Amino acid sequence: MGILQDLTEALAKDVIEAQDELGDDRFFEKVSKVLLDMSPTTQEAYMTAVRVILAERKARKFLEATLEAKRRGTAAPQAPRDSVGH
């Protein structure tokens, strides 16, 4: 990986951990504004990393809830409908 991706990925992970601790689920946006002020390229890479991490987290929760429902014999959670994908 290049330095841009390495740095922004590490920052994204740290920011998401911090926002959990802070109880501010939009904290990553504040950090994004700081980056944008200095480097739009860095801000874009950071936001990509944030989106990937948050998407993985959401998908993992869905996976875990689905498996838990199967094990308990209860109804599985529903996947989002009409999602717009890339």
C-alpha cells in the first residue's frame, strides 16, 4: 500500500474507535472537514476508508444477528430493501 492509503486507513480506524468512545456517530465528518481544509486528496481517501469500515461493521452485525437467529430458532433480520449499490 502507499503512504496515502496507509495513513488514511489508520486514521479512519482511530476516528471510528474515538467516535464510539465519544458517543458521536458523526465525528468522522468533523475530522473529514479538517482534512479537506488541508488536502482534498487525503480527505477523499479517508472518507473511502471510513465508508468501507462502517459498511463492514454493519454487514458483520447483520451476519452475526442472522446466525444468532438461526441458532435460537427465531426469525432472521431482514436485509435492507431497494439498496443502491455500486
